Amino acid sequence: MDRILEARPGSKILLLGNEAIARGALEAGVAVATTYPGTPASEIGDTLARVAKDAGIYFEYSINEIVATEMAIGAAASGVRAIVSMKHVGLNVASDALMTFAYTGTRGGFVLVTADDPSCHSSQNEQDNRYYALLGGIPLLEPSSAQECYDMTKEAFEISEKLELPVIVRTTTRVSHVRGPVVVGAIVPGAKKKEFVKDPMRFVTVPAVARARHLVLLQRLIEAEKLSEESHLNSIHNIGSGARLGIITSSAAFNYSMDAAAALESPVDILKLGFSHPLPSKKVIEFLKSHEVVAIVEELEPILETSVRALAQHESVRTKIVGKADGAFPRAYEFDQSIVAEGLAKAFNTRQGNASISSASPSALPVRPPVLCAGCPHSATYFAVNMAVGKKAVFASDIGCYTLGVAPPYNAADLLVCMGSSVGTAGGLALVNHQPVIAFIGDSTFFHAGIPGLINAVHHGHKFLLMILDNRTTAMTGHQPHPASDKGPSCCDITAVSMEDVVKGCGVKWLRVVDPYDVKLTTETVKEALKQAGISIIIARRECALIAKRDEQGAITKKHVIDQDACKKCRTCVDKFQCPAISSKDKVQNIDQSQCAGCSVCAQICPHKAIKGAE
Amino acid sequence: MVDVYLVGVGGQGIITASKIIGDAAILSGKKVVLSETHGMAQRGGSVVCTARIGDMSSALILDGQADVIVSFELLETLRALNKASGKTIVITSTEQIVPLSISTQKLHYPTLEEVRIEVGKVAKIFIQVDAPKLAEDSSVPKSSNIVMVGALAGTGVTGIERRHFEKAVEMNIPRWVPENLEAFAKGFQVAQGT
């Protein structure tokens, strides 16, 4: 049995922040859990997908974040508990549903987890999703450790039902991807089925209803603030006694503040805001009044800072408030103990407690960026596209492993903003540029957000080639299934949707399906596609090499070797193709047999036929 | 407080190793916080895990602050040296995973001797572990990461007893327990003998 399910009440287990959220949801009696995968949120869904059957809950990897949110809304509006999780940019997709769901409110507890990514460890931006709580009038909880991920997820359901509002639990990479001991409680199954009680004057947001419900929301926020004032999640931590210095902080910044404050010479009080929207105004004012200088320590946007300054102005509090506006703390990238220590030294005008020990600055080392794997079908596709069009095409790229094609030797990405953007931007690019335009989108991303763009392109007659790089999985985030998959989460049967049917259904007339491992065919098909008068689609279909390797069906021929006598050292296999299995040392190229996936692409592209299947 | 900084390349089992350290710490009644950075690591990028054992809140390890660096790959040892200072023990696997940049940009992959010299300039102790070979000998070729955990345990720096490490290995890899414990013992021995 799974660690998540088997842990007994009262026991202490090591959990990832995301796993702790999953356990918290199970203990809260969640009935429906949905997600669209995305780092650093993925393990919430992956954990629930794994245990869904044994736990007796419904779980799905939805087609995208807004559908995931709508699924959860449908369930929670009926009265059962629901959780939906996503990465920060996923909430941009889901926000349309969430903003108005705050008006109707919920019956069953509704928790939306957003995992932000300060420093863009694996994201296209580092937006601060706490703004969504302010924008929508939605209560916000900010855990700072694995234990709090668990505690606050459970509490979020309680708050949600008390206020009849959705609740946002906001983590960051350093909360979701931190592992720590968690003391768990008992899993109590909740209601799974309800009889929907009709109430259109609440749940159908025609303008007259929306106007009335907005006032209800504002009233609920007043009640929410009372909960926030009384909440144990907003607590004061004294480091030393009789402090005239204070810190207001939340999330991972609380951890850095604790360690940095402990190293200061003066005593410091820390007001930790776990329930940070609505702000507990009275608690904050009281804290300000009882300290001479208060530093606001938060990653990314000055959200607490702005609110605290506004409160101080409103209440005519003269306490010195120091934050990003004073340049004490940066507005970009994640913090650590030393950034916070430096900021506190500026804010409090004190000497820094433990200046970090000077250390070796590593000289320039060979870089190790993430690359397309040995046998990756995307590599083969990009090679073929390079052969077919050279550098003259403009490439609209999208979110997934294949974005790595931006690097040499392929240089196969010229524009990328968000999930599904390849298709939409390709239309605009084709409209105003003379060059041919090729859009690349993954299979999961195509289903997620590519379909409306495709219909738009067909309808308006935009001329470009859309290549759907179909590796049969959502590879980048850990191989989650998508609508064309035939295997889903543990709980439920699923139906595979045909990608070809979808593409044809969008009105596409010119569609080809190729195996990218067939380099010549793929190259010729790209050339032919670019001759079409309107939009053309190529589905380049070949299973992700990591899955093929895992399932031991990798080698379609056999592992390959270079015949050094036949090799003319032309370096085509390392300069024009990119395979981690092929290395070049002292002008001699070799194929690492332990890494070779047997895709045979290198053998096809070698101008001297020097690469062959191993005996 | 003990700061353990683990580095290597995606696919080397570093996260599993960090979980074993975390479980062992809990079993021995210590406080522990682990973090992992692996966004696109599955695609052959560098992986970093931190394990901080003791009474603190932050998960990250500052420059110069690592008590132990456990490097699962030779080149990555050099990349981790900004975390080292005069107190640091550096445990390095001799395993080499040559990045593409070596071939495409015609760069130099460091030799073991070069790594030893660079480590010697900043750190206190250098322990070299032929992890792939020792793993092979213990009949689970994929147990290099367990060999490295064994070496960490063998230094005694974490203050966690051997039996807690061994129990944690069992908890995290329920299959192949005797073989993995053998791999652990081989790593343990190397560190003890250094």
C-alpha cells in the first residue's frame, strides 16, 4: 500500500509538500480531485491519481486547468468536497471560472491549489498568484512547510464551507518541493453523491444575479476577515524578548526570516501570516503599534507590503515600515536566508548576523542544460524540419519537452508565450511575414489549448504548417495521460479520443501522420505540407523514448555503433543532430551503448553510411 | 545542525537518496528538511537536493555552508564547490556522464585528478567512491545511489546511526533489500576507510 494511505493517525512520516496536500485532502474527505499537470504542482495530482481507487475518490487529469476547475466547481456546488491543483500559470487559464465562482460561492468545500515558481525553475514567468485572491475576493492560505501543506489543506476545506467561498492554497517551489516530517491524522471518507438542490438566483450568474451576488461576496469577505483575525494560522513568533523590531512575512519567506532573525543581535518578533487574505487588519495594526520598525518580507510582489502600508496610513500608525519600496528586498526571484539577512540588516540598520562564508567561485564549467533524450522522437522531427526548410522558416513553439528544440543545432523556436500559443501566434506570424511559418505543439498541449486556435486558423484561412509532436503522453511533467491516452488514473475507466478525428473535425483538409523515426518521409512530408494553399497538419507520432525504454520496447531495430573505418569524421551526427548517446572525443565519434535507444535516426542521417545496427 | 548537499544528473536516483536520508533522520528522532530542484532534470540536466538535519526552518543551503557534499557525478562535483568551505567533506562518485556540450562545444571533461585538486583547494576531506563498480559488485547495478548514501553514513557526520539508515533504505526500496544493503555497506566501508 501507498505511504500516503497507510500512514496511521498520529504517525510522523516524511512527505513532499505536494504529497502532504494530497494527504490533507484525503483526510478532509475530498470526493473529487482534478488537475492539469505542471511543475511544481504535479505531485499533488500524481499522488491522488495513484491512490484514488483505494481511497474511493474520483480523480481525473482534466484536459486543461479551466476544465479541471469547472469539474471541481460542479461537484462542490452540489455539496461534496473538491480540490483542483495547478501550477501558477495554469490559474491564468482557470481564472475565468474562479472569478465568478467566488460570486456564486460553494456548498461543499472547494480548494484550489496554485503552485508558484519564483526564479522560474521550470516556468515561463514568475507571476505572483496571491493577486488572484485579491482580484477575486477569495480567502488565501500560504503554507511554509510540508506539515503546513497538510494542516492548511484540511483547514482550507473548513474555511471554504464556513464562508461558502472557494479558498486558494498558494505554495511555491520551495514549499511544494520541500520534504519534511508530517504528523498525520485519520482519513475520514466524505460524501460522494448528492442530490442537486436548484437555486438559480444564486448559481446562474446572469447580470441581475451577479450584481446581487457581488454584494454577498463583499459581505462574506468581512466574515472572512473575522476568521483571519482569529485564525491560529496568523501567529507571532518571538525571537528574544522585548523586541522593538518586527517582521511580517508569509510562505517560504517565513522560514528564511526565522533563520535570519535568529542570527541578529537584537530580539525580533515575527508575525507569520498563514491566512493572508483577507489580511487580519487588527492583528497587523496591533503588531505595527507595538514595534518601532517592521520589515515586510515576502517573495515576488509587494502585496503584503502595499496592504500593510495602506492600513498604517488609514490608522495613522507612525511605525517605520521597510520593504521592497525601500530597496531592502528584491522583487524578482526566490529568496534564501542570506537575501533575507541582508534585507533585515538594511531594514533594521544593524550588522548582518552571519555573513555567508566566502567560498570557491567555480570557474567556467561545461554546461549541462536539459536536452532531448537519446531516441527522443522530437529530435528526429526537428532534424527533418531543418533538412526540409533550413533556417528560412519562422517557428512558433509551445510548452513541453520539445521547447528544448530552441537550442542549437535545431534552433526550432522563435516565439513562445504560453500553452497553446504556437497555433494562435502562427496565424499572426503567417499574416505579416514573408517566411513560411511552422508551429510545433505537443499532443497534450494540443488538447489543452491548441484546438480553438486551430479552428480559428481554418475558419480564417491562415496559412501555416502545424506539427503536432505526438509522443503519446504529457512527458515533461512526468508522463501523465491526456485525452488520447488509453490508460488513466487508478480509479476510473477512460476513453481514448482520436487526435485525427479532432483535427479533421476542426475542418482541416490536409493532414498527414508520420513516424519521425523515418527521417526521409518526415522531411518530404514537411516539404509537401509547405506547398499547401491553406493550413496543413502533420502529426509526428512516436512514443516518448523514456516510456519506450521503461516498457522495454525501445529498440525498433537495435542499438547502433559507428564503424570507425567508414566514418569520415564529418561530425554530422554531433553538429546537426543532437543525441546524448553520441559523443565526440579527440575527433572520434562514439555511441554510448548504455544510452542508445535504437531509434536508428543517426544511421539514416550519416552521409557516409558509417552507422549501423550493432551485431 | 548538519547540511548535506547532494548533486548529480537526472536519473541517478538522487531524490531517492535524499528521501532515505530524510527517513533516517526521522527514525533517529532528528528534525529534517529536504528540498529538490529538478524542474527539467529528467532531460539530463543537473539535479540538486538539500538535506538539512537539525533545528532550523530554511530548506536551502548557502554558499560555503555545506558540511557534506555528496556528488553522484564527477563534473557535478566541481559545480557544487561554491557550497564548500574548510569544514566540508566532499564525497564524489567516479561516475562520468559526459554532457553534450563537451562534444558540441569541444570542451574538456575534467579528470579525477583535476577534481581532486580543485576540491583540495577549498574543502577539508575528499572521498572518492567507485559507486558504479561497487553497485555492480552488489548485484544491483542501479544501486549506485545507495552506495553513495552508505558513504555518507560511513563518514558519521550526520549523527544518524547506521541501523536507521539501513531501515530507511528498506522503507524506500522494498524490493532487493539484501542487495541494496550490501551496496550500502560497500559505500559505508569506503568512507570509514578514508
